[in-house]
Amino acid sequence: MNSRLQGLEASVAREVMAAGEALDAGRANEADRHLAQALAVHPEHPEILRMKAGIHDLRGQHQEAIRAMQRALAQRPQDALYHNTMGTLLGNAGDYEAAINALRRTCELLPGLALAWYNLGVMLTKCVRNEEATEVLRRAVSLMPDHLAARALLADILRTRGQVDEAAAEYRNLIGMRPAEGMAWWGLADLRTYPFTETDRDQMRAALQRDDATEYDRIAIGFALAKALDDAGNYRESLAMLQQANAIARRQQAWDAQAFSSQVAAVSAAFEQAPTVISEPLGREVIFIVGLPRSGSTLVEQILATHSSVQGAGELPDLPQVLAEESRRRGKPFPQWVGDAQASDWARLGHRYLERTARWRRERPIVADKLPNNWIYIAAIRTMLPAARIVVCRRDPLETCFSCYRQRLDSSNGYTRTFEDLASFWRDFDRSVTRSAALYPEHVREHSYEALLSQPETQIRELLDFCGLSFEAACLQFHENRREVRSPSATQVRQPLRQDTARAQHYGNLLDPLREALNLPPPS
């Protein structure tokens, strides 16, 4: 029997092992059924607590997951696997720095565990620490050459560096090793420069039916096949494949649209009475780029990062993590403590953000922070970093929502799985940023993707002027900038502006359910 199951009756141990298998497959309800009896009899057994933490995590109950794992880890502080699990849970909760610390401890306790090095590489990538991530992922691959997920993530990093041919070759190698390797198929799709062939489409269809294809593989392959079908003009089948992939993803992690709307409303209400303004003009060295995914935010970052004064840092997790640190310090979640915070508190938080992001300003004085969901925190940004500029990226709502629906996004974007959730999320965004732009016109600019396409030089000049930057002609040739780009639009922004990015028109009435959810008229 597994040593971690010591103290359990044989029948209970079998149920715990079955729960673990269900968790590995992403089936939270099945795992919960297997674990119910064991939990009733042994509520504090560390391995049972670890399984329960995994169930909480799959359901998006991150703090419950962490608390359960803390109880398990307190009993087995030298167990590397427990630290590995804790690191994964912390990462899924968005506390990447704590996750990195937990995973480094795992690697110290068990340096030969390739999985731990891979998980550490994932968290370093989320913190946009790609050089460290590359080194760590190479360690994982050296320990286990057939660790396909690590090799796929290394290929992703090649893509962010613009090494498209090398990335494509690595993805093809992975598929050759395992035809159902979903992340490799999606990696090829996300390159956007290599059209899939009919043979590729047939191979993806076959891969979906393989016994070794996990639900995660089926999600990734589903999105990749949907893109391949779209490229071939088979829009009806493409949409059906998207519905199938999104349905699987939603089963794994549901989205509570009402709870999210309540959260956004609570943030707005917390700042109805403006907090005391801090005296320091903090934030001159920061430009926040916010909006929904697929709304042109990477394009805005690429334009700004082509300016000699701006470093494009990508999607930094630091702002929400600074607020989360303060929530933990106060023992209550954001925004419940906003009314208690003094000007000195906001100044401290502003300095903390600048401290955490200082490494991005070593070569250039201004950093562009492109975490899309920071639109939720515009009022907090204005309070803690009053001199910062905030660019809100807007694109046609139908195109934006459909593009999100077509993109394989991570679990933090669970609203992208259904048209209803997408429409609800878009309305929350629209209401919130419209209010913010009206309240802070000198510091919040609503940037139109469509206007940029129709008047590129005018819009780029206005964007630079809003950000307090002098005009530089190089910004008009942003596609020649070969910097690392850490988003799904990496290859697109290395090309001149394209007028053919709209996709909804090809689907016609097939998208009427999304139009109805967004209260838009049917196509004429």
C-alpha cells in the first residue's frame, strides 16, 4: 500500500486512490463521491485532506483548498509531494510568489522530481520570469526527456521569442511522440502562421478518440481543430467543435457570473466615496493596459514597447497580488477593507507595487503592465498610483466575445465557456470602465481597436500623447520590434496591421445566440 495511506483501512484506501484517479482526470464530482466515506471516518488524515484540497481546487474554491492542504502539510512537513501540491494550489489561487517558494522547497526535498521542476517552470512563466523558467524547464526535461508538458511549455517560450520555426518543429516532435498531446496541437494552432492540412484535421479527429487522450487533451485539441476547420471555411463544424471543447472545460471548472458581477459592483461601491488622495505622485513610471482578452491589448503593448522609454512586461500578476497581500494582512478580502485604508496605506501599496516591478524598469524608465483584468481595479490604481496612465482596450463586443470563445484560455477566464457568461462579463466590463473613464478622463483612455485599424498614425500619436510620451516614428513600425511577446497574439503583432481579423461575419446566423446574449441585432 502507498505509504501515504498508512492508517487507513484497505477499503478506505481504495476509495482514496480512486478519488486521486478521478482528480487526475479532472472529474471533481466523481472524486468527491469516492472520498465521502473516507472523509467521514478520517477527517484529518493528511492524504484524504490532500484529495479534498484537489476537489476544492477543481471547483474554483481556492482558499478552501489551501486551508485543507495546510492541515495536511502540517502533519507531513518533509513530504516533497505535499509541498508540490501546495505550490500548485497557491498558483491556481493566483499567489504565484508563494507558489514558487513552495515548489522550490519541493525541489530541495526531492531534486529528482521532474514534475516539481515543471510546476516551478509554470509558475515562473506566470510571473513572466521566462529566463528562470527556461532553465527550470530544461532541468525537468533532463530528468524526464519524455515529459511532454515541459517540452510543450519550452516550445511556447520559443514562440514568445519569435522563434516560430523552432517552436513548430518542437510541437510536431511532441505530436510524433504522442498523437493525443493536446498542448502541442494547440501550440501549432496558436502560432497562427502555419495552416493546418486535411491530414492534420484527420489526425486531430483521431486523437480525440484515443483512449490515452485526457479531458485536458480533448479541450486543447478541440480548440485547435476548431481553428483548422475555420481556416478551411467549415464554420458550422468549427463552432460545434468549440461548443464541445468549451463544454468540457466548463465541466471541469464552472463560472459563477452572478458572483463575479457582485464582486465588480462591490468594488465600484467601495470607491463611491473617494479615499484620501496620497500626496506623492506615484505611478508616473507605469502604464496599465487593460480590457478583455482578444481586444487588441497586446497590439497596444507592442506599439508602446517600441518606444525608447517603455518596457513591455506582459501580463504581470503584481497588482492583484499586492491587493491580496493587504487582504491577508487585514484578515478581510478586497474591497471590504477599502473604507478603512488611509492615505498612508495606499502610498505603502503603491510603493509595494513599484518595488515588485522594479526589475522591469532597469533598462527603460517606464513599464507597460498588460494584465487584462486589471480593469476591475482601476479605482484602486488611481488611489495607490495616482500618476499612472491606464489604457482601456475596446473592440467590437461581438468580435471580442467570439474571439474569447475561440481561444483556449486558462481557468482564470472561465467566463469564456458560454455565450451567456461572456455577455454578462462584457456588460460588467463595459459598465465599470465607462464609469472609470468618466471619473478619471486625464488618466483613463478608451482605445478603439477599429479606430486604430482605420487611422493608425492618428491613433498611435494620440496614444503616445496620452501616455506622456514623445512621438517616435518607430512606433508606426511596431511589427519590426523583435522583443519577447507573452500572449496568444505573439505572432500577430510581429506583422503589419491586418484588416481581416474579424471572424464573426463568416458565421452569420450561427452566432445569433451570442448576439442575443449581447442584445445586438441579427446580421443584415
